[in-house]
Amino acid sequence: MRMYSAIFSFSLARLIWFLPLLAISLTATPNKLQQKIELGYFGTTGNTNTNSLTAAYRFKYRIDRKTRSEFFADIYYSNRNGKKNNERYRSQLDLYHNYKKDLYSFLSLGFLRNTFEGYNQQYRINPGFGYTLIRSKKHKLDIQLGYEFRRNNYTSQPSQNFHYAKGEFKHRYKITKKNLLTSQISFIENLEQAKDFETEFSTALRLHIVKQLSFKLSFELKFDNLPPQGKKKSDTITKASIVYSF
């Protein structure tokens, strides 16, 4: 019963967070809008009782021929033997404007809340430029360079502002027409303190099931050389979910 109570509580209190986002997206022009909803659950019983839930919402909207926007928000929650051991909220809005076929500028706005990593809130603004190095039927490789400002409101130390240089590689590989493998690696370096740097790597395999449904398996690795007080330098998350595209 404890397991089902946790799932019910999570569903009501957390997933309802997505409803305003869905309402906003439905007002957009349908032929310019692509949306995805992801839902996943993991559980074990026996010697150890664990429950993990994940939910995500994404949309891509083409504003005009050269400009587009992308939005992403997700929730990750897990407990072990009835005790919560991870809870993360993320959201990100990206705006892109193409100057030539492969050259573009971008502006990224992001939010993170994860008290288990030491953040009550983290806000970031990341403007920069990108270039598509490889573009083919199977492969697409982008490099992005820019500046990132962060405001960290910590759980156990005073809030701080940071200024970073940021670089990122994004790779997309079409295994087949409907199956996709994506990878992304980013690196940020504090402009005022050389020892303060972070690396994030993520990869996801999406396999088509039927019509608008697909299965997604993803892995995330984060390394922070100067994490918040009392926190570990590295974190990993592995997720499996069902994706509905519309």
C-alpha cells in the first residue's frame, strides 16, 4: 500500500505541474508544432523496495522560416524503502535563429531544483552561437559556444552568482527512419575560478513501437568539480520511458 500511496501522491502533486504547459502549447498553430510526452516507472520489491517515476514534456515550434523555439520540462522522483532519496525538477526554453544554413545564434533559459544535489533553485541564461559541422541523412553534429550566467540558491550555503564559458556538442544518428540515437556533451568553465568546472553527458535511444508511441532509454552523467557543500562530485541517472508524439 505504501508504494501505491507514493505513486498516487506523486501523480497528483507533481504531474499537474505540466497542465499549464500543455494548455499553452495547444494554442499554437498545429502544423508548426511538434510535441512529446514521456512517462516512466521503475520498481523493485523483496529485500529492497524502490520506486522511481519520471515524466517529461517537450515541444518544438517553428516561428518563421529562420526562427524556432524549443521547450523542455521534466520531473524525476524516487524513494527507497518508503524514504525519498531523489527529486529533481528541470525546465528549459531555447530560441534559435538561423543566419545561413549551418550558422545560427541561440538563447537558452533554464531552471533546476534538486535539493539532493544542494540546489533549492538554479537559474541560468545562456546566449551563444552554433554551427552544424555534419549534416547528412544519417548524422547531424552541432557545436555550440557561448556565455552562461547562473544564479545558485543553495540548501546549505549563501546564494551565489557565476559567470561561465560554455561549449557543447550535440549528435543525432538515425538508425532507421523511425529509430534514433542522440548524444550530448557540454562543458562549462568558471571565468573567475579555474577549478570550478562542470561536464554533463547524456545519451538516449528511441525505438519506435507503433504509430505515435515509442520506447526511450536514456542515461545522464554529471560531474561538478566544485559541488555544493557536502555533495558528491558526480551523479548518474538511467531512465526508461514510453513516449507519445503528437
